[in-house]
Amino acid sequence: MTKKRSMPHLRALQSFEAVARHLSVSHAAQELGVTQSAVSHQIRRLSEELGERLVERQGRGLVLTEAGRRLALELDRAFDLIERSTSQIVGAANGTVRLAAYGTFASGWLVGRLPEFYAQHRDIDLQLITVSEEDELSDRVADAFITSIPSQRGYRSILLKQDQLIAVARRDLGPWPCPLITTEVSPSAVGADWIDYCRHNGLELSTFQKESWKLCTHYQLAFDMARAGIGAALVPDFLGERAIAEGTLQRVLGEPMPTGSSYYLSIKFSRSQERALASLTQWLRAAAR
């Protein structure tokens, strides 16, 4: 006798899972490629089937009820399992790997080494995705991650590189002192990176700083500003390596300063033995060495 499953409509479950992640009907609708009214209809349908209110309005936003939080947790696990199962089947067949990494690390360290990977692994379709520090580690996002998160439940993390800052400036910037570019822009901590760097190297900040701070919010911006001759910048060593080798920037002012952060390759334990992911892991470890 054929087993009949007693469960809510899958479209309703999918709509609720997306709303629970985004806490936004509009964002869920955009992800699913449907209208907001369609998503709202599916949420109402699911609530009626379960006899439980799942989502509530709070001010201008949405919050999950207790029943909604429980269902969202279980659906997250179930959808992860479905995605993992399908990705194993599809990935094993076509060798596709989605690698997520921070944009600065991807452009500064990874991309320059990729020609070697492509030459060695012509059967692997490597797809790069940029993420932020707040993005979750999930099969929904990528198959493998390079992040600063040392470990997460269910994931195997491998140390690739310890993060450290170096001071760089354009060769024709001129004599010291000069303007200093900082990525520490909080009003209570402007220039804290340079203050720590000078303390680390036993230097006097006033000896090197001219004019007021030049502010920016990201290392890539600081790097680009240094290349434009605006001032000296503190950037991750991997970001400055190529420009230094090409002669467009030079190292200045002391030794590298460890930030206390590192970059890790993270892959789910359950997927670490997949052929394409195992090949990527082996290559990244060798490249990091």
C-alpha cells in the first residue's frame, strides 16, 4: 500500500521558511520570485492548517511567535538536509563547488592564485561568492566558506592564514610626516588601528602623522586610497603583497601587526569527503602554505 504523507503544502512551508529567515515578506517574495501577496497567502494558509499563529507584526517589522520559532528551526534543519542531499547528487555529477569568501580576501589573496587551481582541476566548476561577516554558514549560501569564524557546529574548519596588518604608501608620496588613512571610524576610536600599530612597533604616532585622519570603512578602500597617493594605510598583508611586488606601493613603518583574527576554510563534516570539496581543500591548504 502506498504511504500517504500528512503534511502542509510544500509551497506554504517554503514561504514561511523564507519569511522566518528574512523576517520580511518582501524579501522572502523577492527570493522566491513571487508576489508579496502570494507569500502572505501561503503564511495564512499554513497558520490555518496548523492552528497556530506563526508570525506577528511588531512595529514596522515581523517577529516569530514561539510556535513560529519552533517550526522555523525544524524547517531549517529539514531544508538543509534536502539541499545537502541534492547538492551531493548534482555536485558529484558536475563537479560544481560554490566557494564563499569575504570580498577583500577573495580579491587580495584568492583570485591571484586561482589560475593554478583551474590548471590543476579542469573538471571542477568553481563558483565564487562574496559574503559579509554576518552571513550564515549554510548550504543555501555555498558549499565551502573562507571566513574568520574558527568553528561552527557541524563544520570542519581549517586554518588558512593569520590576519596581520602592514603599513603601505605610494613610493612617490614624499617625506614624512604624511596623511594617515584609518579604517577605525567610530567617533570614540578614530585612528585606533594606527595607535595600536605604533604601540606594537614602539613608534611615536606624531612623528608620522600630518593633517587630520583620512577616514574610510573598509580595507579595500584604504588600499585604493593609498594607491591614489592620499596617504599611508594599514591593510592586510595579503592585500598589499601584489602592489608591493609590482612597485606601486612600498612597505613603511615597522613590522606586521597581528589582528588576532584568522581566515579559515569551513566545510560541513558530512560533505568533506565529496571529491570536488576534498580537492578544493587540499589545494587551498597547499596554497596557504
